[in-house]
Amino acid sequence: MDWFSDDCRPLKCTTPISATLAQTQRDAVFQAINTIKENLLFLVDLSADDRKALPKMGDKSRAFVSIALEVATQNPEFLPRSFDLDEMRKDVQLFEALYPLLLSLTQLQDLLDDTPPWLWAAKRMQLHCKYITMLKSVVRGQV
């Protein structure tokens, strides 16, 4: 490895983020989160074991549930008397209403997960590049 290579390009050495998060902004974000929670009081908090026991709801499962609902709606005589078709319809509609929220919040979670490590890595790279530049100067007798 060439420790004195010109590997400290500006993109590696600087972070495009130059921001602060004021307390009022943090408060506004927390208020928004609380508003979301207040509007979704029916959300369930599962244990890890309970979560593992549930079937996964991917695109294929969503399609299957939609088809099953359509078939059940068109053929209610084949359902047990205790089966509540209206409740199933409400569940499917609720899932379809929540799905875009889940996608949006997942994207936000990804951004929140990525930003602090990026800030740290960018700052470390910046310091590393300054050190390498200084070391090059010393080795070349420019200091």
C-alpha cells in the first residue's frame, strides 16, 4: 500500500452535510412522531417470538389476500357462519392503508440509520487526509 498516494480526493475528505439540529426542530420532530402515534392507537407491539411466528406479508402474500377476499366476497356461502367477511375487508383495507406509511417510515429509518455513521466516517476521512498531507510535506522536506 502506498501511504503517500494522492488518495485524498475532495469528495472523500469532506462531508456534504453541514447542519445543526436546533432544540425547536427536535421538539417539532418529536411532536410529529407523537401525532403519528396518536393517530395510530391500534398499532400492536409484538414480541420477537410472536413476530417470528407470523406469516410474512410480501407482495405475493398481499396478492393472495386480495384474491382470497374477492373470492370470499363472491362466494360467502362457502364460509363458516362465524367468519366475519366485513371484518376481513376492514383488515385488508387497513393493511393497504398502512403499507405506504410503512414504506415511508422505513425510508426515514434508513436515513436516520445512515446519517450518524456517515458523519463520523466523513470526519475521520477528513482528519486522515489532513494527516497524510502533513506527513507528505514532512517526508518531502517541505516543513
